[in-house]
Amino acid sequence: MTQAVQAYAYLRPSAVRREATGSSLALETSGGATPAGGMAHPSFFSGFLTHPEAAASALLAVADVAAARYYQQRLPASLDPVVTGNGDRLRFESFSGCCGVYARLDVLTGGLDGDDIGHGTTNVDVNNPLRESLARIGSADPLHLQVGPDELTVTTFDGPVVEKKVPLPDRWLRGFAETQVIAAAFDLRAELDAAEAVRFLRTLPRGGGRGAARGAQWVVPAGRTLRPTTRPVPGAVCLPGPERLAALQRVLRHAVALRVYGPPATAGCAPAAAAWEVELPGMRLTLTLSPDASRGFSGEGAVLDALATDEAAEDAELVSVLLAWEPRIDLADLAAQSGLTPQRVRAALTRLGTAGRIGYDTAEAAYFHRELPYDADRAERHNPRLRGARALLDAGAVRLDDDTMATVTVDDHHHRVRAEGGRLSCTCLWWAKYRGGRGPCKHALAVRILRRSAVPAAPAARPAVGAVARGGAR
């Protein structure tokens, strides 16, 4: 597996510090993008958490996922969570080491009391002493939150005193890209009040591989609760590897409601990803699970179409100048400002997502802007199906027979690719195994690239200088 090395440099370890006026949670930052450009140690917020015990538990849940491998457990993962300031909230995100669970904590305006919230994205240090201190936070004492060093800290230290270098698999970046595409197709499927949410989540296994060993499981709304079922009956939601929801156990006593998001009920009976959101006072904690405990998000193939067209690459460059760390990206606004159709804007956002610049909030059914230190070309270079498709085109192995059929020749094998209802099918083993459930095979992808290259894209109107996308619910 191809790996890069992610280097973190912090001025000092994050810590909970006891002061005369109460406790202070100081989260140290390492590098990041802001409206003013890149900064070594950006600062996004200084103020109080209105619900300190719930916030501490939720932060620990995000850290739990960052340190976990739910499949083929080896040494714990060690990736520091990402925090984004979106002006009206702080978003803490992490990915499990196996790439099968994505966690996000949204601390909303009601959960914060203090200075203006900044804009930008950075990593935050989460160490073992900090975890132990967070576990001792109670509800009675005020808890001050500092995201990033203050000016005094910056002038006191000559340079970084905490450094971490960790392997960062390319599949981890691809997982971030895939989740925003997959979640954008989710609907709200079930909602439970606090009592039923606690009752249901406490019945789930907390560890081990038992859930994965039994294969896909399902739950179906039944009155005010969820009822387990062994098969995808009408209205059921997939719950693959239920032990992967263990991180939610930390916040149960603070839960206000539980919401479950998944693909439309008509999407079929195959195992599918789903998002499980616990509403907390002033916050939301969401875990998104891949379709199987042994299946990371990195191989889902949802972004391949956007990566496979030069049009999307050019559109992404145009759309990127309109982003401004908005908590809600309005597709209609972006379309109007860029001169692109909503469909091309969505493809451009998908392309930007491969560089970690776009996320998706299922609760608000809207994209949001963040900045991770990666580029879309890296995701493209290390995607084996896309590389395979381009190699087939370079070798002249693709022939368009007519408007609906194409032939792809690999050695002495001829694969037939058929277009039907906007969807491509293939006679290869990949298609026979997944039936399009994990994106196109390399043969279908090569055919799609060739067909698109034969159709010139409509020119896009250039945005006005200084135009900025403004948020709004989708």
C-alpha cells in the first residue's frame, strides 16, 4: 500500500489545565489553511463550552475512532483529528485506521460561548494525558476552550516542542473523498427520542468482530424504536458491523435524539453505508459506517466519474475560488456565480472532495468547505481503477461500436460494455461481483472517458472578481 508521512508539529501538548476560575481545554494546532493563507499554528476559537461534560465525551468519541481499527486489528491508528472553523461552528473529524468509520462532531453556536469562530482547517493534538483529563470532566465546572495557541504562547516558545510523524495511507485520503459523495445520497430513515436511543444503542455489541462475522445486519423502524431484522425487509436500514458504533456509548447519557440516514429504501437489498447521528445539547456527533466491517470507504468508487473527466477538473478550479469555509454550500448559488449547471457544480465539488476540500453534512443536507493538505492529482494517481482505465485508452484497447455498445480488449479477452439508462454495465468479473455497487470497473470507466472526450463541454461563464459562495440550506 502506498503511504506518505504526515508530520505534525505542536508548540506544546494539548491539555486540560486547572485554573482558579475553572478548567481550560487547550487544543494545540499543527499547520493549516486559513483565509489569510497557510499558518503554522492557527487559532480558531477562545471561549466556553456551554455543555462541558457532553463536549468532552463527544471529543473522546472522535478520538476513539481516530485510534481504532475495526478490521484486521493491529497496532492502534495514530492520526490526529481535523478541526475546521466554519464561522458559526467547529467541526472535529476523524477516520478510523481501517477507513471503514468516519466520525464528525459539529459543535454549533448553542454549544459555544465566546469570541467569534474563525475560518480554516488544522489538525489538533490528542494525546493520552489529554484523554484521561477529558474523561474526568464534570458538568458542574465551567470549561474554557482554546483551539490554537494564544499570542502569549506563540511568543513564549521558540519552536515546536511536540512532533509526530505518522504513516498516512493514500486510502485514508480516498476514504475522506468517498464519504462526501456517498452521504450526499442519504435520506433521513429513522429518528428516536433520547430514551429509545439509549435503549437501542446499549443493546449493540461493543467490540470484537462478531458483527462482521454474521454478515450484514438490518434494523427497521417500529413505532418509536428500531427493531433488528436478519434481512432487508421494506423500510430497513443496513447496520453493518454494529460494534463499530461503540464510540457512541460515551455520549449516551447526554443524548437528545438519535437519527439514522441511509440510501433511499428503493436502492436495493445489498449492504449499504449509513450515518448514525446522536444529537447532543448544542452539538451533533455522527458516525458513518461503510457497507461492511471489512470494506473501507476508499474502494467504493463513488468519485471515479468526477476524476475521469477534464471538464470536472477545469470546473473544480473555477468553483474553488468561490469557496469561503462556508458551513453550508448552496449549489444554486455556486451555479449562478460560476455559470455552470448544478450537475457540473456537483461534479466539481466531488473533484474538490478528492483533495479533502469538501465534506457533506447529512443533518443539513449540505456540503461544507474545509482544507486538507492534499491535491486531487494525488488521489487520481493512486486510484488503481482510474490508472487501469487510462492505460487501456493509451493502449488503444477501447472501441466504440455504436451509441450503446463498446468493446474493450485486454490481452485476448474482449469485454463488452453496454450503456443503458445512463448506466454502464460490463461482462467482466468485477461487474459480475459488484453489479456497479462499488463504482464502475476499469473497462466501463475507460469507455466513459472516451465517450466524454468526443463531446465538447459547454463553456462556463467566469465569475465576477471577488465573488464568494454564500451558505444556505440545500
